[in-house]
Amino acid sequence: MDHIYEGAFSRIILKPLTYEYIEQLRQLRNRDDIRCWFINSSLISIEEQENWYKKYLTNSKEYMFVAFEKKYPGVFIGSWGAYNFSDDGLIFETGRRMIAYDKVSERGLGYDIVCCGLDTIFSNTKAEKVYSEVLSNNERSIHSILKVGYKIIKTIKKGKHELVYLEMTKKEFYNNLSVNK
Ligand SMILES: CC(C)(COP(=O)(O)OP(=O)(O)OC[C@H]1O[C@@H](n2cnc3c(N)ncnc32)[C@H](O)[C@@H]1OP(=O)(O)O)[C@@H](O)C(=O)NCCC(=O)NCCS
């Protein structure tokens, strides 16, 4: 897949994930304080990460981004992903959002990352609606995407996990963005 989209918003730059960042991404994802917030929280090996990346490159319905602060553009600080696009390309899921708190210069960048990612996807694809599933006890993550404009629709069970299902239209996203300015 030719994943060429990149974006900038407020304090953040998002670039397409490339091979040079997959090890930093793996190490961030494997941190105990990060992986505890994912449904699959097992440790990822170097080999698994390489295989996942190879598969990712062939998937036309997945966009994985790496994040940087505008003021430190060389320092990898996290990630965000858009995936599970519907066959007609109108609906997609977001997640895989992580921030390396030891590398950032300020808090609250999670909001900027989501806005940057959504603006990049909505401007470059025909998608009209986004959804996300977040562990119901991940209050920090839920708080920050509610601020973006996602609305809680329902609570769902996946295995032993309880998740909050949130969604938002493209129109709601841009309306909310102009209100928050
Ligand atoms: C989710 C994540 C990306 C959010 O990053 P962030 O926005 O920079 O996080 P912050 O700590 O600055 O908090 C964001 C907001 O949540 C609020 N918050 C923090 N802890 C909270 C809590 N326990 N309950 C409710 N709100 C909380 C903060 O006050 C802040 O709100 P504000 O912007 O209105 O002041 C980051 O916490 C992270 O990497 N978490 C681990 C991985 C993860 O959970 N990913 C999501 C998987 S779906």
C-alpha cells in the first residue's frame, strides 16, 4: 500500500509509519503503562513486529502514523492509527494511540494527535464517519476523544473486557474543531 499521507495540527506532526520507526513503536507499545490499555496486551517480539509491518504494507485499509512535536521534529513521541475501513470506504476505526510521556515537553498532546489524524484522513479519503472502541476504565483516553467530538453510543463486551463504543461524523468533527478554536 502506498501510504503517503501526512499532517500537521496545532503542536503535532504525523508522518506515515516507516520501517525505521517500528522498533521504537514496539518498545513504546510494550511498556507496562501503555500495553495495559490494549485488549491484546501481550508483549510483542521483534519478529512479530517485523511480520506485522510486512503485512501492514500490503493492507490498503490501514494507515499507521508516527507522531512528533513540531518543536522537536526529530523525536518520535507516539502513534495513531486509522483502520478497518468499510468496503465502501465511508466508515473507519481509530486507535493505537500512544504517547511516550518521557519524551514529550507538555501534556494533552493526545487531543492534538487525534485531531491531526482525523483531519488527515477526512481530507484525503472519502470517509464520512469514524468510530473507536476504548476500554471502559481508560478514563484519560475517553476524556480526550470526547473533547475531539466523539459521542459514546454504547458499552460492549469483548471476551473479559468491557469497552465503550464511540463514534462521530466528519461534519461533527469539523464543527467541534471550529468551536474549540
Ligand atoms: C490516551 C493518551 C494518548 C492521551 O494522551 P494525552 O491527551 O496527552 O493525555 P493527558 O494525560 O494529557 O490527558 C488528556 C486529558 O485527560 C484528562 N485526564 C487525565 N487523567 C484522567 C482521568 N483519570 N479521568 C478523566 N480525565 C483524565 C487530562 O486532564 C486531560 O484533559 P484536558 O486536556 O481537558 O486537560 C495517553 O494517555 C496514552 O498514551 N495512554 C496510554 C495508551 C492508551 O491508553 N491509548 C489509548 C488506547 S484506546
